Amino acid sequence: MTDGPLTPSKAASRIITWMRLGLGGVEPFVTDLDLVRQMLPETPYGRGVKEIKTPAPATWAGCEGALVRNPDDAREWGIFYNPASRPERQRFTVAHEIGHFVLHRERHDRFNCEPGSVYSGADTVAVMEREANSFASNLLMPGDIFGRSINGARIDLHFLSDLASRFDVSFEALCIRFIQFTDQRAILVCWDNGFLNYECRSTKARQTRACIHRTNDPQEPPPGTLAAESEIAQEWDGVSMSAAIWCPEEARHMKLQEFKHSYGERERVLSLLLLESAEPRPWDTSWHDEETEDSYERFINNGQHPIR
């Protein structure tokens, strides 16, 4: 394997290929993490390793997930997860720890992934956590199947929820993956107790400088939007409105579709915005220099949530 540095997406793609070969060419929607775990020691990514033990619930507090080398047998590794988490969260955690195994095990004998570690840890820890998150996303939602699934589809929250069920991932994880893959101008905004938690934008949205109106923190939903209407908990079919209500740099004639999903007692809300198409300014390439937050950092820090 001499074709450049091993990236999270490249590693996940190769593992998906090996898994499919082991299944006789079948391309399942749901990645079999047990099969991946069992086969890894027999692949180039598992050299020197005899076994990755069956994932087990963590018995210590403050742990979302952990990857640990057996102190009595350096050829064995164990994966642990938070037993109080939802099944979708546990799957993402196990995939995340497999990412540490593939990408980082030569650096440490133990990875203890606590909530917020991408913020409170040292820079090297934050980088490793981001890479493990990216690996998990690529492993659980393979790019080729994901791309075919959304290509030409009519996008609404019903469709995305069904797709999340098919991949056996949480609704929020699926929405973030959609933003990463879509060729539409799309923005996903997460609100926590009425205030902005994170915003992630598709490549087309960034290329055309589409972004939500920002005020001083703490940021609240713009007036006139579904996100600002506390009596509206759900809007899965979408409502059309002027794009300028959300994105002040958009021309007044431009439209967008706003979708809304609320969790629990509405303390957490997802807003999906699908904007009308627009061509990027060919002379403006400064969007390449924008800092982009890994939305999975916020996502993992907050925990995954039920589909409905």
C-alpha cells in the first residue's frame, strides 16, 4: 500500500471492499461490524494482532468508548462502549474505536473517548478523534451506496429518516452525511435549547457563499423561520420561503425549502435548508480557505438521538 498516506475515508473504503469480498460480492446497506472486527487481524491493517475482542459495555464512568490493548497479551485488543447509549450510538462508537485501531494503534495502547474529548484534549488527541469520527461515518455509510441512494431522489425528512433506518444509523448522522455528499446547496443547522449548536454546509453551499445569518453569540433562529416557531415541532415535507430570511446574502427572488425535526421536549432541533441552485463565482476561490468544523465533533459530543 504505497499510494499515499492512509486517510480515514481510504481505510474505510478498503475495509468495505474486503468485507464485500468475504460476502461473495454482496453490497449490504448495514455494515457488519462483527465481521469487520473479526477479519481485520487477517488484513494488512491488523498486522501483529491476533484478535479484537467482542465489544463489551464499559464498567467505568465517563466513557463513551474505548480501545484498549490487553496488558497481558499485546496481540489482543478490546473495544468498550457506553451501555446507556442508544443502539445507533453504540454502533457509531464501535466503528469509531475500529477507526482508532486501524489508524492510531501504533501511537498508544489505550484510547479512552470521553464526551467532548475533541475539544478538551491536546491537539493530537483532537485530530485523532476527528479522524476516527470520519472513519466511522465512511464505514457505516459507504460512499458508493450512499451516493446511489440520494442521486435523483426527492429529498425530504421522510426519505432521510428511511435511509437512516436502512443504514442502521441515527437520523442526525445520516443528515450530516447527506450534507457531505449532496450536489445541492444544502445547510444543516442544529439548535440546542433554542441556541445554535452547529451549522454544516454542502460544498455547493460553500462555493456560493450560502450561510445563515449570524449575530453575536448566543445565536437564535432567525425570525420568520420554522426553527423560530416553538409551536411547530415537526415539518418533514418542507416549507418554501425566501432564502434571504435565512441567508441575507441571497437574492430576494431565491427560494429555499426549510425542514424541521424536534427531539424529545423540543430542546434539540434540526433544521435542513435546501436552497435553489446557483452558480459559484468562478473568480472567487477563497471559499477553499474557510475553516470548516467537523460536524461529527459536535454530533458525538452531544450524543446520537432517535430517528423520531
